[in-house]
Amino acid sequence: MNRDGSSSSSMMMNRVDRRKVVGGGRQAIEEEEVDLSGMSLETLPTPSLNLAAICKLNLSNNDLQTIPESLTARMLNLVVLDAHSNQLKSLPNSIGCLSKLKVLNVSCNLLESLPRTLENCSSLEELNANFNKLSRLPDTIGSLPEDLENLVNLEVLNVSQNFQYLETLPFSIGLLLSLVELDVSYNKITALPDSMGCLRKLKKLSVEGNPLISPPMEVVEGGVDFVREYLSEKMNAGHKSSAKKKSWVGRLVKYGTFNGRIGSRKDREGCNVTPDHYSSFDSAAYTGKSPKNTRKSSIEGLASPRYFGMFSPSRIFSSKNLS
């Protein structure tokens, strides 16, 4: 078979699995699963089918260096894209057009960054970008526009094994409120963002293989609850940190996504918090005890969707506000 994919169009048709018809009448679309894995492709063949009908595309185990912008821009009903084990150095910006995409696997490639347009994949539930050369994640990975879309459905994020390239995680990761599993193992991360204390649904956290300083190893060994408690305490004492963190924590308090122990019980229950109040945070040091036993000196309320109608997180994490 020709490695450039010029003779692969007919084989592509032989590897199409037609599943079901979506819609009715003239708008009916027959969903198709296309498997082009393990074909030693260096480029993708010119498609001879309706790209809008593809719901699952498997491009894994090839030699692809790029995915054409025009291809992803037309796969508007794509739900699963598997492109692991290729030679991809970048992803197309048009991936932001895939509003129905739920699973994206781009592990085992040569990616140095992820496109900012990825934030527009509002249905994304699982993102695997491990074993690449990622040096950073998009600052907007957790940011939300006015209508509260974007990556609020993301449950699994794997950016492990980027080794010496990935040194930091963005503060905005704390707004991935559906996140259940986070794997950042085997990177060069020295500190987890304090904002991760807001990830109430997080059940599995993998951080081994990093030169972590914050949180310290004894906290990490205590499990997710200990890590969340530790990071919450750090947010609670954010006013003693850099101006950047002070501004960030202050805005979380102002817009009601971060509910610290402030003033009287009446103030705390009513969440009557202003930027002037957060300087009076109880910043007691983390004691290493169970979160249940340290509740009196810890955050009583973390990020909660019920507060989201009160603010626009895109304002909180904009480059203007964090500068």
C-alpha cells in the first residue's frame, strides 16, 4: 500500500462501519465509524464519504504528522477522535469546531502544546494527551464564557509522561468542576495550583514522578482529600502570597465560587463577602489530620455550580486580571 495515502481511499470505504440513522426525513444522517488505524499512513486520503456523518474516527498507530484543518472543520458530528501513536507535532485549530466531541486521545505523539480552541469542545469528557512533549496547557482550559459552556463536562484529564517538558498547570484547572480523574504523573511539576482545592468531584489524582514541593509528599500520600484540604488552606491564606494569587483568590471570593471562613457565622452562611473581607482569612497551617477533624480551620465551602449564575469565570482568569 502507498504510504502517502493516495491509494487508501478505497480501503477507507472498506473500513467504514455504518451504525444508525440520526434524524428523519431529508435531515437524516447515517452515523459512520471509520477505522484507519495501523495503516502506516503519513497523510490522510481524500475522503469519499460525508464527513458530517462520521461519529468515530480512529487514526491511531500511523505516521501522521498533521491532521488537516479542513478535515476536522467538517466533522461536525464527531464524538470520538483517536489519534494516539502518531508523529503529530500539533493539532488543528479547527478542532474547536467539534462541539459534540466527547473523547479525544492524542497520547504518544510529539505535541508541544494544545490549541486554545480546544476550550470550545464543550462536550469533551475525556482528554488523553500523555506521552508527548507538552510544555504547557492552555490558560483557558478551565475558563467559561458568559453562557457557562466549555470544558465543564471534562471528567478525565491525562497529561502524564510529558517528562521534563511540563512544569506547571494553569490556575484555571480549578474550574473543571466535573473532573473525576487527573493524571499529571512523570512530569516536572513542582507545585499544584491552589485552585485544585475547588475540584470537589475529583476522586483519583496521580502525581508520582514529579519533584513536588507543594503539596509535600506526606500530604500526597494521604490521598485526594488531604491534597484538596491542603490546597484549600493555601487558597485561604492567598492574601499573603503574590499579587497575582491575591487577585485571583479575591475574585473567587467576590463572585461566590470560593467560600472561606470569614467573620461571623452569619456572614459565612449568607456568603456576604467583599474583597475587603478576604484579608481576614483564617490561615492556620495544615495540620496533617483528617479533613473531617480539621474542618474548623479549613474551607467550609468550595466551588459550587449553584454560584455560577453570579459571575463570569472568563473575567476571573483573563490575562488582564492575572497580570
